[in-house]
Amino acid sequence: MALSPTSRCSVCSTTINKDAKLFRCAGCSVLHYCSRDHQVVHWNEHKRACNAIRKARQSLDKEEQKLRAHPGDFMTPPNLFEECVGHFWGIFETRNYMRSRYALVEALLEIKNYAAVEAAQDHIRDILRLCRSDNMGTRDLLPALCLRLGRDQECYDFCKWYATTGSECKYDWGNMDLGFLDVKDADVFESLPNGFLSRYGNLSLTVAVTLLKIRLLLDLRALQNSMILRRKVAPEILDIVRSQLVTTLILGNSKIMNSADQRPAVRDLEKQVQMLYSRVGAHNKQFWPALLNPRKHLGAQPHAYSAGSLEEMQMVLNHSYDSWKETPGAIEVIRTRSFLKRQE
């Protein structure tokens, strides 16, 4: 359902074991190989992304060194990384550094594996730490990366903070004493906070929560269907089967795993998914059709957008499409809902 954290050779998929050791590509640091021969075989396919990552890292290192060496003046304080955390963008000298860091994120995401996505997520979290007001809009990308990594709880906590505290007009983004992204272990089954259903909500976050709820729904349906085996296999075998059907978010919930009837929870999630589906469609009517037929929009790089626009749809689609594609059955849920809507 999400990318595997297990390192594999990019050519033969060999994993680390007693007979095989993997080494990282020295250029990108996110692909692995079991031998020099396999690295050579893969080079023509990999070199464009590898060179892009290497150049982006070099540019970032250069910008960071400049900032750390800056003595300070009437516009730029010294010790920026220690004294100005939280409001980097407000200091003009930091902007090339911030842009370079996001350019590295974009280069990393050209590689579709766990190590690359995890590195990109780590950079975005630190960009947000350095600049809470997020002038570059990096928060739009992070929830989808959490989902790709199988960190569904992190995704929900992140989205809920922005839908609640982060949407309050009185929240002071310049006050470093206030809590920031401090929602932890929120109930992913809870009724939807108003922030997810508001006409002024963030499309990227609402799309991410929709996918998260669909994941929960698919897991619970699988658990319910597994109960037909109850009279055919031993209980300990059934427990093993059921544990393989769900994500860690469900597996860690003993109440759900011990329940023989998931139908009430399934019905509640179906209602939530329908509400989110409708909210996304109301926010940008082009998004769901594009998710079902994305080809001409993937790779688009709009420089600006307005709510409900083609450009907004393209931005959110490109940020989130891999997370949908990597979740078996999720796009089919949207396809079915879109079909039913056309029949109304």
C-alpha cells in the first residue's frame, strides 16, 4: 500500500542478506546496487535524475555556507540558523537558500523509492521549521509524502493541525512560543473537523485526508470480508491472515482487530469519504476527472494559481498522484463515486 522501506538493488531487487551487501549511488545517495556491474547497466536510465540531485545538493551546500558565513548587517542578523528559526523567509538573504532546498526536494522526487521520498519529506519538515508561515507552499506536498511512506498517522496529525489551529485567524505565525504542528495521535476515525469541509479549506490537505479515509475504508472492508474464513480455518491462522490485510494504523488498534463486525465503521467511513469527495469537487471541479485521466496534466509546472483553477488542479494532482497510484483500489473508489454521481 505504501513504498517499501527495504533497500533493494535498482536492477535485480536483491535485498541485504548474509550473501549480499548493497551500496548507495554516490551521486544521489538514494538508490542502491548489489554490484558495480548493475550500477553501470542502470546508469543511462538513472543519470539524469542522479545529476539533478547532485547539482541541487551542491547548490544547497553553497547557499548554506554563504548564510552561515554571513557576519550580519542592519538587514540580516548573524547566526541565522540559530537565531531566526521560524521566520526565515522574512529575511531576504535566506530566500536563495530556501529555494535551493525546495529544488532538491523536487529533484529527489524524480526517484520513486522510499529513501528518496523520505529524504524529501525530511527537507520539507525542516523548511517548515525554519519558516512557519510557509511562503513557498511546501505544506501542500508533505501529506502525500507521508502517505507514500506509510505514515498515515503523521499525515492526519499534520492535516488536522492546519485544519484547526492553523486556520484560526488569530493564530500569530510570528510568535515562536505558540504550538506549531503539535497535534499528535489524533483519532483518524473521528468525525471530520470543519476545516476539512470549509469552502476556504486547502485543496491539497483535503485530497490527502480523502485518500487516508479511503485507505481506512479499504482496510475495514478487507477485514469484514475475511470473516467468511472464520469457520474454515483455525483462529490463529485467521489472525495471521487479517494482520496481512491492513496497514499498521489498523493493526495497532486492538478494538478494530478484535471486532467481528466492521459494518458500522465501514458505513461511517463511507459517509466521510462521500463528504470529502463532494468538498473536493466543489473546491475544484477539475480534480477528480484529472485523477482518473491524468496523462496530459502530469509534469505540468504552474507558476501561479487561483482557487478552482486548472493550475491549482495541476499542482495538487502532481503533488498527490503517486500516493493515489501506490494505494491499490483507491482510484477505483473515486471512479465508482464519479460514475454514481453522473447517474444522479
